[in-house]
Amino acid sequence: MIKVKVDRHDPTNLHAQVAAEIRRAIADGEAKPGARLPPAKDLAAVLGVNTNTVLRALRELRDEELVEFRRGRGITVTGTPEHGGVVARARDLLDYARRNGYKRDELIGIIESLG
């Protein structure tokens, strides 16, 4: 099982913490492409959070194409460490830009002007 933890004293939402921990595991190569993740209810039990919290995190990771849900086969890692790292850094950049008053569209414009 991958090592995932949450900090209840951290102001970050629990689902965001769970998603970040799984993202980190993918970026670090701890959770490799093709690996199956534990069921959401098992992760929730280990973390001491609601199953819906874990499901919300997993849906976010699915939208980022880091995991996929397969009926009858569970949750499978699809992202590579490189992809996981890029997603994590992009999320950090978006958070940094927001803290400094930039909107998402403005950040996209800046990135497009660079490339």
C-alpha cells in the first residue's frame, strides 16, 4: 500500500491532501503505472476520513489522467512519475499565482506567451 497521510491541523481540505499524497506517490515512482490502488473505503479507513473524501480526491486525479477507474478492476495508476511531477508543479504554480492576485486565465495567457 502506498504511504498516504493527512494532517488535520493543516488548513488544506482533506480531499486535496489525499489527492496531493497520491500525486506525490506517483511522482516519486512509489505508485507505478499499472499499479492498483487500494479501494477508496480501505484508504478512508486507514486515513480516518470519510469514503466520500477519498472518492473526491480520486475523481480529481482521474480528471488529471493520473488514475483510471475500471469496473471490476478497481483504481489503476495511469500517470507516469514525469506526468505526476508536471501536474504537481502546475498545481503549485496555479496556487502561487492565485495568492498573488492572478486568475487562472491570466496565468494561461502568461504560459502561452512563453511558448
